[in-house]
Amino acid sequence: MDFKDNQAIYLQIADLFCENILLGKWNAGDRIPSVREMAVNTEVNPNTVMRTFNYLQEKGIIFNKRGIGYFVCEDGFEKTKALRKSDFVSQELPGLFKTMELLNLNMEDIHEYYQQFKSST
């Protein structure tokens, strides 16, 4: 996994988990990889991965069955979507709006670019 310098590694791993849930790779009730498995896969210290697991548990996205492993919560998809939406609005949109202002782009321009993007995927 390639990590960015502008965000804590445990949050970047949490983003990977959230992406897997939102893409339907991990569904409600599914067992997720263990701390050790994730540490090996992401090539980070198990303590960092454990921090990710604790963060996602606090957010109500995953839960631990002692001695069995970690699982996606029943409402994990909805909580993941809400978390990612909140993060996007607070962290990404301000930069987008500033760039739009600097480049004199309006919402109609963005809508047109978005339609082009959708048709190419």
C-alpha cells in the first residue's frame, strides 16, 4: 500500500476498509482480515493496524467477537457511508471550492465534467 504523507497511516488503512465496505467486498456480518493479516498486507506495524481497528470500532463500523475475529457491523455500510461523506464535506470540498473560485468554474461546469467522467467509466 502506498501511503500519503498528509494523513495518518491508520486513517489511510481505515479508508481502505471503508472502500471495501462501500464497494461490497465486505458486507454486514462478514469477517474481515485479522490485525496480523492486515499488518502483513499493508506492510505496517500491527500496532498501527490495531489503531485502525479501534477507530473503526469507535465509529460502529466493525466489531470484535473475542477469540474469533473482527466483523462488519449490521449497519456498517450506512455508518461507513456517513463517515466518508462527513470526511469528504469537511476535508475535500473546501479545497475543491477554492480551486473552483480560482479557476472561475461554476456548478454547471462541474456537472458537465462529472457527466463526462461517468460516461467514460
